[in-house]
Amino acid sequence: MTTGPNILVLGATGKVGGEALRQLQLAGDSNPIAAVRSAEKAKTFQERGIKTVILDLDKPETLEPALKNIDRALLLTGYSVDMLRQSKRFVDAAKTTSVRHIVHIGASTAPTNEVAHWGWHQFVEAYIEQQGFSYTHLRPEAFMQNITGPGYRWLDGNVIRHYVGNACWSWVDCDDLALVVAHILREPQKYSGQVVSLGYDAKTFDEIADIFTQETGQPFVAQARPPEEFLENSLAAGADPAYMNCVYTQFKLNNEDAIPNADATFDNFEAITGRKPLSWHEFAKKHRDRLVARS
């Protein structure tokens, strides 16, 4: 281990947390630590030389031991209303330990009170501030990987099935978000007290399908489906009803063009990371083999 700060990363097995850990390890000026829920999940990280701690947000007894000697932390929670309880539990435990700076990944910065889970994230932000932490709140727009995967995706073969009509969204690559996370955790004093919005390429789903076609030479199309279909399928699959109703409301409002600034983009990425954010054209080139294999 280095003599640098101890940085705890929640969501370590996910797309953003996993890449943030990789970037921190690559930089070599801190001690990145992966929060995992079981010894089994710890093995992969330990094989890569990354320290792990057992932390389960639904098991309060795991929090304080995991947070011991931690200087900075990335707070990521699951996609359910439990995020409110989990986040408060984490912040309260952090308050009793050595944690000084919390980076929280929230949701869109669009100015609407109609999408409940965006508000939940802002309540978490307010609680972190109220407890006196140095903080940076990250508010990413739509993730590019929501279309392609890995994991859950809207791309089925060469068809992008979506639920937002002709809405134009602002998009960010998960790896770009993770890079921002790593930079801020390494230099929290530069970003303390800031809200950082992340969305860098505004496109409709039809435009994204056209880009995939151009970059792969294979035909891709976007197919708009009713938001009700999304809600029905999500609930049938066992997803959290409270959270899925929030997403359904967002999609419904997108169909009505009733979310202000859904296509807003921001110019902060290069100043934080030293390079430009990934565009949809660059994303399609980077993942061309995966796109072609699925078309």
C-alpha cells in the first residue's frame, strides 16, 4: 500500500465503481479499497492487488468496521426506494469514523419535481451536506451503456427499443463518469462543495441508431414503445415498484416533451480529466465488435 489516502468505493462490482477502482489503482497515489458484500466477491479484487472490506448497506453492523481508517468514499446505492435508508445509514456511520469527503452519484440535474427518484438523490445530497462532510455531488444524465450493456440494455439485435418517443437526451459514457469519480477522489479539495453535472452528447434514439449504422455498416433502427409497456415488464420481472414508477413517470413526461433541459450538455469534463468526453460516434467505434456481433 502507498502512504496516500484510503479511498473506499461502493458499487465496486458494477460498471462505474469497477472502472473507478481501476483508474485509482492506475494512478497509484492512493489506496483504493473495494466494498463488497461477500468474501466470494472479494476474490477478484484481491487477485488484482486491491484491498477489500465487507460492506452491505442492508446490514448495519458491517458499516463502521468497513469505514474504519477510510479518508474518502464513493457512495453508490441500488435502484430502489431503499436508497434513502441505505444512504442515511452510510452517512451516519461515516460520521463516527475518519471519513472526510464523500462523492455521491445521483441523477439528472433537470429542473423538475415530477420525477421522484431524482428528488430522492437530492435529499441524500442535502443530508451529506447537513452532516458537515466535504462533498462532491455528481449528477449524470443518461448512461450510454443503458443501450448496449453490459448487463441490462435496450438494444435487441439491431433494434433499440425505448420508451421516450422523440425525446432528445443528454448522454454520458459510464467509463467517463468513473474517470471523473477517480479524479475527484484523488483531489477532493479542488471539487469540495461542488455539484458536477455530466452529460456531453445530446441525441435522440433515432440519431443513435443512425450513428450505429454509420459506424458498423450494419442497419440499426430505433423503435419507440409505450411507457406502460416498460412499467408492466419491469414489475413482472420483480423490480422495485416505487422506483420503476418513477422511471415510468420520467418516460411519460419525455414523451410529452415535459422535462425541461433533458438535452442539456456541459463543458466541465476536459477541465477535470484532461481529455474530451466520449461522443456517440466514438462510443460506437469503441464498441463496434459488440454491436456487429449483436446485429
